[in-house]
Amino acid sequence: MKLKTLTFIVLASVATLTGCEDKTSVEWYTAHHDDMLKKYEECYISHTWEAEDCYHAKTALHREMNKPGVLTTYKAIVEKANKLRQLAPVADLN
């Protein structure tokens, strides 16, 4: 019984580790523009550049800025974020 359990754990671990694609690398975001732009927008609006995946999405975006559709979408993200910031309530510090 213990041998079957141990075998299952080892096989599941190997399958998990070999089947994983690093979805937060700069190269992955460079190859997947839609995901790159979605993550960039999320990070841009929430100001979470310290997170590794946000940094990678930002780096990939700067590398891919001259590709079709990337610059246009980037400008739309910035415009949307600016509108959201204008609508956000300002704290009354008095």
C-alpha cells in the first residue's frame, strides 16, 4: 500500500514538473501578447510592479512596443487608468 502511494506521489510530481510552462517569463509574455497586455493593465492600474510577473509583463511590453496592436492597446490602457484615477475618491485629510 505504501509503495503504491509513494509511486503515485512520485509520478504525479514528475508529471506536474515536466508539464509546467513558466507563464510569467518575459519570453512567454513576448510570445503571448494578449496575456501580456492583460497582465500589464492589471499591474498598471494596481501599481504592483514589485511582483515578478508584473515586471516581466512590463519588460515584454517594452520589447514588443513596435509590434502591431501593442502600442494602440498600451495607449488605451493608460487612458483607461487615467479615467479610473480621476473617478477615484480623494481622501479628506482635514
